[in-house]
Amino acid sequence: MASKIASTKNVKNQTALLAAGHWLILSVAINVGFLLKLIHDGNLRIDWYGLHNGQDNGGHLSSYAAEPKPDGQIQNKYINLDHGDPTMYQSYWKQMGDRTDVVISGWQSVSYFSDTKTVCWFLEPGFANAVTRLHKLVGNAETGNRHIVVGTGSTQLFQAVLYALCPYDAPEPMSIVSAAPFYSSYPLITDCLKSGLYKWRGEVDDFNKEAPYIELVTSPNNPDGSIREAVFNGSGQILVHDVAYYWPQYTPISSRADHDIMLFTLSKSTGHAGMRLGWALVKDEAIAKKMVKFIEISSIGVSKDSQVRAAKIMDVINDSYEDSKTSNESKRFFDYAREEMAKRWSQLREVVNKGQAFSLPTLPVGECNFSHQTFATQPAFAWLKCEQVDDCESFLKKHKILTRGGVHFGSSKKYVRASLIGHEEDYNEFIRRLSLINSLESP
Amino acid sequence: MASKIASTKNVKNQTALLAAGHWLILSVAINVGFLLKLIHDGNLRIDWYGLHNGQDNGGHLSSYAAEPKPDGQIQNKYINLDHGDPTMYQSYWKQMGDRTDVVISGWQSVSYFSDTKTVCWFLEPGFANAVTRLHKLVGNAETGNRHIVVGTGSTQLFQAVLYALCPYDAPEPMSIVSAAPFYSSYPLITDCLKSGLYKWRGEVDDFNKEAPYIELVTSPNNPDGSIREAVFNGSGQILVHDVAYYWPQYTPISSRADHDIMLFTLSKSTGHAGMRLGWALVKDEAIAKKMVKFIEISSIGVSKDSQVRAAKIMDVINDSYEDSKTSNESKRFFDYAREEMAKRWSQLREVVNKGQAFSLPTLPVGECNFSHQTFATQPAFAWLKCEQVDDCESFLKKHKILTRGGVHFGSSKKYVRASLIGHEEDYNEFIRRLSLINSLESP
């Protein structure tokens, strides 16, 4: 079950692995207690609503709305980089005009059922087909001999995986672990209902590794973009690979990921967060069936409308690469997205390198089998370190930049995660403010 | 918090309330143990997939597919009435042609956010508006001074309610109760993750009624169509009203339901189960916020595409009643649906009354404030009792009729729940087979 993403020579991932080990020691003490407190207080962060209603926001948050603010207003506004809201992609889809339009009639989406011949009876065949085509095109995941399970975002699929892997009659909840910094939603989702089936343990190292436990391997990692493999290596290890960001706009595609359970999401591939669609590629039929059972119990399936739309959008991408005529008309999706991410990372590294206030992780460089370009991983988020203050999130908030503090990821307050995939206007303003801070903070 | 649905003189609900009391005594012993066993075995019923793969089904199940089978084939097929798949409505929506079509472009549904000015930041304003209009039109629920929370079906909203009402730091899980027969999914959803926040207790009467507990009041009730009020009446009572079937095709609308927490679903109102959309009307802002938090943690919102489509469909219904010109062109939705349910119930009662094999509950008659018609509740399900055999589900299965046995609803095996809202061809074949059984079983 070893990760194949990271196993090629092209990707220089050793820096990232060393960093993971570093965190393992540094942040274990702070974090478990802090996360438990967050959950107990009912303040589960990712406070999508609360920020808007806060006392000190000074008005509407620009990134909250899908539409950017008019020029001139933005300099007094809060820039919300807390969520990975992928509004960066909207302008691309607008350029595509009516090519991605779908018409859905009133008599559609009446039945619960999509295809009773497959394990996932609520999976629309057109969506399954588009997913398979897209993976074949990009070369980022094996789809052969696998079941596709569709979910209401990869968030629901993560819960479905926990349900599927944790026996109902076990004497103790199964340990769920992941090396810090880990995706901040994992502990919240795992512990929000105080399940007797599983329990968040974060990156503690003192659990029984002979007994079954689940390790979440996120690669490229959210929040820091590192390329990862499993780190706990116990004999009870069950791996779940969150490969939401293993797309050619974020990282070189070095090989087809070939893990037992892989989670993908539309939000970070085509940028359609509002559809709430994710999919899992699952080798073991019994596990796929239990995941389907969970989605049946918790929501009796997944929106057909979103599956129909997602299929259309994915197939427009597939067609654009397969049909050379189309490709001459306009930039193709992954080319656009990779170039846009490259531009943003170039701007970000430039401004960070100009001063002493911040630093960014070094990320591995590799050649991409899809684009045949050589580039460093350019994640959807910046894992920004404040070099001169202890509480980076609060510091940036004073400058009206909203980010998510490191403690939410099992790490230190010196770090924040900042989304880089919002509207261009917000991004430019973010860069302008970082530059301003650098000039103020310089010795 | 007393139910106002049942409080008018028009609705003769005493039969139903007596029946509820009867069940309270009769079935308590059988059921809790059985349900626990079902859950522990991992055989959570509602086996949407399993039936298809069964040994003895003799082929594809007719109701599984959205399209009916061609004539002549149906007599050898299994008729699947296990699920409340509302395919009955499909022919109506086909008749409406392109009036309910929606066109959705590729640049839509990019952001997670819909409207950050409301508590439910993922609620599409058009959907909220259509819901409010529809309730005002039908007169089945108060919408003033309430928050609308949208969910991935009312199934997700039920979980959101449990999360919102059960304190995280309570020493014991909160008791979740409901008088039998209760909706079979409630115990499965409640106990599937062995939550420490809440625990299914069904209709046991020996819990501490002074401490907070949640009673689910489903009215009209699933599975038996009875009109209900709360029955446990302890001082710790917190009521959640599932009013999924409080629509004028199923029961006379006697007053605007005015409860603290009310759950609705599109599946049973307009018949669009595949959209996976439900909504809650919630008085208390703090509860609404916690429900929103749950949906944020468990799926980061709800499909925008389905909300956009649902708004269109609801508004076509709203317009048809408000615009007299439209109404002359074709039958309006609730008139069509009420007449179709009346026709089906008339056929069902006729065939049941002709023999000794089956019986059906007597349901209350009332005048409907919406249609101004006087009629008896005509539920989406038949709560059918086998008078001459002990295991009604197995008996009907021999006749290739798939239903859900009474034990799943906390009741006896002599009962089954059979969906009456499937395709017309399946319904007619169901009636034909009941007639055949009656003729075979007659003394």
C-alpha cells in the first residue's frame, strides 16, 4: 500500500518527509488538548458564518460572495483566505460561455436510484464515465478494478470510509491518526458526534500499532503542500489516501496513484465547490458497499443534478484535450489552472522573499507526466510562517487578512493556512498587504 | 408546543391516537432488541442494493429503475414497494414539458457560499423564497419568524437536529423516542455511529422524563398515516416534528403547522427524491445555527444545483395556482397528486375489502383548507396487515411483492409498509396480485 505518488525520482520529496517528522515531535503536546477543547466548546472553527457576524470585521467579507468587489473598495475590506473557496476558477468557466451549460427538465431526478447494476446505486452512469475518462486523461489515478463511490463532497466520503473500516462491535473506538500539520476538518468530523466506532488521535505515537488503526495520508498535503507517505508504519495500519490536490495545476503528476482507498473532490479539481461532489476509488468491494451503506443511511444518496452537471463539465475538459480542434480555440482547463497557480506562487514567493516577516516551505520539483512541464508543487494553500510574531493568525487579522491558524492543523500558532484560489482581486490585495507588512516590519 | 395539525375539529384523529396507544403496549418488548440486533449485524435493512443482488429475485426489480417495464413482462417480475420512491410524479412532470426546465452554466456553483447574510450561508435565496411561497400557498406551515435550514434530504436535517439539541458535554447520551410504528430509518440513523450524544430508545416508557429527551412526532405518520401528537409528555420533552407528508395530496390541511422544529422534504412534496433536498423551519436561532454547523462539518453545505432546480419547480407550482390563465391549460400539481392518491387508495381499499387476507387502518376524514375537498388521509404508504399469516413480508415476497416488514418500524411481523407512490404499472400489478391472493386465501 505504499504511496506511488512520491516514489518516483522526479519528485524531491525528502524535504517534505523530514518536515513531517519534525512536526511529529514538535506539536504533539499542544494539539490534542487544544482540539478537544475546540470540540467541547462547540466552537468548531471553520466558522463560515461567525466571521461574517463578528464585531470587528468592518463590513462584508470580500471572499464570502462569489462576485468580487468593485475596484477601490477592496483596500478597506477584510480579505477572507480562511476557506479554500475555489472562486479563482470562475472566470475560466465564464470564458467557456455556453459550452458547459446543462438543461435539466422537471421530470429528471425523480427516483432515488441511478444505476442498480453497480455497487453504488445512486451513482449516475454519466458521472462515473466522466470521472474515469478524466483520470485516464490526467494519469493521476488508477481506475481499473475499482468501485467509484460518489459522495456529498469528499467530506461525506471521509465519514463513509470511517464507517466502513471500523467494526461496529469492537470493544474500543478505532484510532484515527495523521501526521501534523493535518487537514483541520479531520478531527472535527471524526469527533463531532463522539462516535464509539472511532476516535481522533492526531499524530500521537503511543497507541497500539499492532491493533487496527486508520492513518490518513493527504498528498499533496493540506495545509502545507508536502508530498506524503504513511509515517506510523504499524502492523495494524489501514491507509486512506486523500488525494484531493493530486491534480496537475497543483503538483507534477509523477505516476498513477494506486492506493486501496482514494478520495477526490470536484471543489479542488474543476473548482465547483457549490456542487458538493466528491468520489472515492475503492479496490475492495466489501468496503465500497459499506461506504454506500453509510451514504444511504446519512443522506439516501447524492444529488443527481450535481452529478449530471459535473459529468458535463468534466467531459468538456476531456473533449478539449482529446479534440485538437477545440484546443486551438481557447486555453484548456488544466493549462489555464497550472499557469494561474504558477503566477500566484511566483508573486507570493517574491513578496515573501523580499522581507523578514514571513517564510514559506520549500516544495519538491518534478516533471509532470501530464503537462510535460517541470515545476515545484504549487498548492492551493500557502502554509505561511510568521518569523517575528507568535500568533500569526491574529497578526494578519489586524491587517484585515483572515487565515486559519496553525493550531487547527495540529501545528503551532506561528503558522497560518491562507487560501490562494480565491478571486483575483482578493489575491492581488493579499499580495499588496503582505508587501506592506514586509516594509513595515523590516529592520 | 402541542401539535396544531391534529387540533382542529375537522380531523377525526381519535382512532389514530388510540391506535398509537395500542402499539405502545403491544410492541415495546419485541422491538428494541430486534433493532439492536439489526444494527449490530451490520444488516441495517433498507437494503437498497442487496435486494438487487439477492438469490431469489428472478431478475431486475421493476421499481428500481426510473422507467417502467414494457407491458407483458411485469407479471413475472418482483414489484418493489420497499422504498418510498416517488416515481408516480414523473408522468406529471413529463406532461409539463419544458416549463420546469432549468439551464445551469459552468461558472455557476463555484463558491461554497450562497448568502452570507442569513444564518444558513449555503441556502440559495431563490430556494428559500420558493419554499416560503409554497408554504403560504398551501397553508401547511408557518414560515414567519423562522429560519430555513436546507439539508441533503430531511435525512441529513434529522441528524443536524440531533447534533443541535444534544449537549456535547452531557454525562449520558440523550434519549431519542418515538411511538411505534415509527419511521424505520430513525433508529438506524440515530445509532449507526454509536454516538455518545444521543441514543435510540424507540417507544420505551421507562426513561427519565424529567431529564431532556427528544420525541419525534411524525404527522401524518410514516408508516401508518395516522395524525399524531406527542405521547410521552414528560417535563424534559423536546419535540421535533417530521411533517414530510403534511401536503394536500396525502391529508387534509387543517391548519398551519406551527412547531418549533419542522422537517420537510422535496421527495414527498414535489416528488423529486433524486435531488436529495429537504428543509427545516426552525424558530430558535441558536438551534438553527447549530444545525447549520452540523451540515457544515458533515458536508460543507448542500448542492446548489439541486436548490436552483427545486426553486424552479416549486415556483412553477406557485405560479400555476396564482395565475388563473396557467391553471386552465393543465391540471395543477396538488390537484393531480391528490386525485392520483385518491384513485390508488380507492383501488387498494376495494381489493382489501373484497377478501379476508388483509386489512388497512381507518384514517381520519377532514376538510382541506387548501383544496376545500373533504377526504380521508391517503398516505404515501399502505400499512397493510396480514390477517391469516404471521410474517406478512415473507408471505408477500413469495408473491414477488417486496415490502418492508413491521419489525423495522418497531411493530409486529403481521404488518408491512408498502409504497403507493411508484410507477402506475407497478401499482396496477400490485393491486392485481393482492386480488389474486385474496381469491386464493378466501375460505
